[in-house]
Amino acid sequence: MGTDLRAPLAPVKRNKGRPPRRPSSGVLLALLCGGAILGLSFYIIRAGQVEKASTTEVTLAVPPVPAQEPQPAAPNATAEPSSSVSRSGAQAGANVEHMQMSDGSVVTKFSPKQREGDGPLIIDAQRVGQDPRLAATPNEALLEDSPYGRLPVRGPDGLRPMDQYARPWSGARGTRIAIVIGGLGLSQTGTQRAIQRLPDSVTLAFAASGNSLQRWMQEARRKGHELLVQVPMEPFDYPANNPGPLTLKVDAPQSENLKKLHEALGRITNYTGIVSYLGGRYMANADSLEPVMRDVADRGLLFLDDGSSAQSLTGKIGKAIGAPIGFGDLTVDSQLDRTQILKKLDDLERIAQRKGTAIGMGSAFDETVDAVADWIEEAERRGIEIVGVASLVSQPAEQ
């Protein structure tokens, strides 16, 4: 007989009160570990096969290089390591052109040119203006040894000390004033006070006959000041008025004046140029002045005429030889009185507003230092920019 499809299905037996049996945690852990080991083994085997295939491919692709016998060196040849790389200055691959604008500012134009030689280069990227962290350290490429100390020179790529040690400025078109305070190094307390009290925008001039000049130079440069060397020159009333043993004199041989100039230049480093001290008679004599100005310009330095002599020939000679020159417009402390100094500084501002720029001269007297520091704080609120003197000197079209 066949089975009756209409018959009810047999009931499913259940274990009342007992949960269904599940795999234990130990079994699950063992299964997971086993799967991980198998997967890792497969990956290692596969990676080994890929690495072996890649290595074989590279090895077969590179043909064997035949051994070469060493060649004898050419006579008088200089051996260099195979890893040596040529060095180049930052401007060695550029044409540099300086253009003076109608307002007295100088625009520098750079255009590319072909560098000499082939292969890689290490470029010494020395920029115009010194890294403030290295301001007290001279650029070794801009120095030469001499019997009078280390003297400034142009760098191998034409970089001038007056550019390297110049104080940067904003480049904005506006009223600009440079204030030069001289006589630093003659008084220890006065020098220290001037460096600490004056804003870092003031240019400081160190007297060539001063003391501890290298130490004061480093402190001033760390503060951010631009520096000049104050060179004494013969006044009309010499020897009644004697600027000191390093004075350049009209009747002295040219070699003697250059020797004294180099002694003055060798006293410190990290300066942009020189400024005359007195020198009415000397700067009125072209035969005496021209060799000194030429030597200063050839070294890449500026020449600042303090403006004390109406008979000075620095302008004519500077233009003829293409020297960077500047002129003091006003001496602010001809009277050592705070009120009078502040009036002179106001006069200097009016000159700058009329011309666009102006250069003020002063000395490191306490009255001058205090008046200049207070006046600058107010002048900057009026939009006057106090700049280093190097940014205001006139320059030839090409250097």
C-alpha cells in the first residue's frame, strides 16, 4: 500500500530546557588561527615567486660590463674625486642690471644667461642682504688677507659687500630717511648705549681709531644695524684740528693714503662702505681723493660724503668713475640740545618729503641718541620709513 500523503507529519522531538549545542570558543579560535596561517603562508610563497621573477628580469636586462684597464694619468693633471660637483655663485647664471629711478630708488633687473660647463652644480645662494642669524659673521668670499687685516673685496660672482651687508627695506614708494650716527668705538659706555638705545634701522659708523671695534661690530650687527667705517680726512685747519693718526692728507704720497685707508678698512668687517670724517681740504683735492674713491668702489663699497664741505668733489669724481656715493643732507646735532636736535630732525623730514629721500648725520652723544630714538618712533607713525644708508646711495647703471 502506498503512503497516505494526507497523514500528519511526525512531530519534531525537542530537548526541552536545553539550548542548542554551539561550537566552543576554543574551536573557533583554532579555526581562525588555522585560516590566518594558511593565508600568510600563501602570501609569503607568492611574494617570493614575484621577487624572484623580478630579480631575474633585472639581472638579465643588464649586460655585463667588460673590465677596463686603468689609464695612466696625464702629466701635471690634478686628480679629483669622481663624486666632485662644481660650485657656482647665485648670480653666475644671471645678467644683473641696476637702474636708478627718478625718485632715487634703484631697481635691480635679473635676466637668465647660460652657465659655463655641463653637469650638476652646487649653488651658493647668497642673497642680497645677510641672514640675520649670521649678521655678525663675515662672508668669507668677500674678504682678502692683507698686512693691515682682512679687507673687503667683491665676491667671485660679483657680489658686493655693500649689497651683502645692507639693511633690507620694504621697497615701497614713500618718504625714506637714513640716519647715520658716527663716533662709535671712541667711548665704551657711549657705544654700548647707542647700540642698545637706537632703533635697528639707524646706520652706525665706527671710528677707525676706536677701541674694541670687532666686539662692538658683532653686537651692532646682531641688533640689526647697517654699518660704516668712519675714515678721517684732512680738514682746512689741519694740524690745529687733527682727526687722528689715520688721517688722509693732501700732501702725503698716494701710497701712504691708501695704506692708511686699508688700515682703517681692516679694523672691522661686515660694513657697507665708508663715511668721511671732517676732510674739507682733502675732499676738495681731486688728485688726492680720486685714488681713494676708486679703491673703495673697486672693493664693492659705498662712499658717503657727510656733507660738511661745500667744496667737496666727491660727486664729480664718483660720477666719473662709476662709484656708489651718497651725501648727507643735514647734521642734526650741530647744537647739543634736545630741542634743537628735534627741530633739525623735523627739517630733515621736510627735505625728505620734498626730494623723496634724505640722509641725516649725527654723533653718538647721549642727547643725540635719545632725541633720535624718540623722533623715529613718532616719524614711523607718520608713515616715514627709516632705512639703511646703502638703499639711498646713487649707483651707476651697471656694476
